Amino acid sequence: MPKLIVSMDGVAIKEVQLTKDRTTLGRRPYNDIVIDSLALSGEHAVLKMSGADVFLEDLDSTNGTYVNGKPIKQQQLSHNDTIEVGKHKIKFLSEPAGVGFDKTMVMRSPVVKPVVHAEPVGQASIKILSGAAVGREVPFVKVVTTIGKPGVAVVSITLRAHGYAVAMVEGVNRPTLNEKTLGAVPEMLKHGDILELAGTKMQFVQV
């Protein structure tokens, strides 16, 4: 279920599940999401759900609505988009909860549109080597899979034409790949590679 995390100055102040076809956002108390700030209009913006898709529309607000730093009138939202209204930032999360490794680890598989026609590269999965879920093996079933603990360390594993690539997404703790610090530039994975993320070791398995 899609949700929003509203924050100000880097501190999350509320979390809102999107359960209705139309969710309003603004300063007035009758809105579904009330943000009491003079920087927002009384009726600032609206989020509309159509199936699995969520669209954000600015309601001719005084100070505008921004997505990932760009002003918008209407835009379809993608997982991890950042909405900005006044001094508030709202993180849009649309991925299913997926498989939990333990209390600090989650795996999510976002619904994305493939941009390449990948040749068959074999089945791949992640095998947990430490922590509460040691021994569990989770197959990749989507084009892009994100793994980690938001705010601590998150990586993405993406299916490409000739294999899988891993890259840093966010977090304060840098993950490692085969004991080398992983950067934002994607690196191709090989069978047996060891990824360490937020204190949990896991192995990339491809057959």
C-alpha cells in the first residue's frame, strides 16, 4: 500500500497510508493531510490513485508543489520520490513490504517498467549468511530490487542485459562488496559475491 512520510528539517513528523482514490493536502483542517504552515495554501495539492498508480496534482497553490526539486502541475509518482511543499518534504513509498530478513532488514520489489529487453541471464537470488534470517534464500523476481534499512544503508540490484548490477542508494553506512566499499556507480555481480549491508552478510547466487 502506498504511503507518505512527512518530514521537516530531516525529522519525520507523520506517516500517512494512501487508502482513498483522492487524498487532499493543505493547511486547512478539513484536508486529509494537514500541514499547519503558512507556506502551504489552504488546499495545496491532491493525490489521486488509479489502480497501482498515484498522481500528484498541484491545486494552483501560492508557493507551488515540487517533486525531486522540480515544480510540477501534475505528475505520476514513483517509489522514493520526494515531494516538497513549503519547508516540508514528503517521501513517497510505493513498494510492497516484501520479505523481512529481521527487524533491521527488508527486501522490496518495486513495480517498474523494464527499459531493456534483457536476454536470459539465469535465475538469481540473495542468500543470507548472518543475522536472524541466516540460511534464507530470496529469489529476484523483479527488474529492480532494493535491499536494506532505510536511513542506514540501502542498495539496489538491477537486472541488465548481461546480468545483475548492484549500487548504493542511500544511507550513512557504506555497504561492501567482497570487502570493498560500494559506491553509487553500479557494479556487476558474479556468482558467489559477498555483500555486507547494515551488519548483515549475504551472498549473490546465480544459476
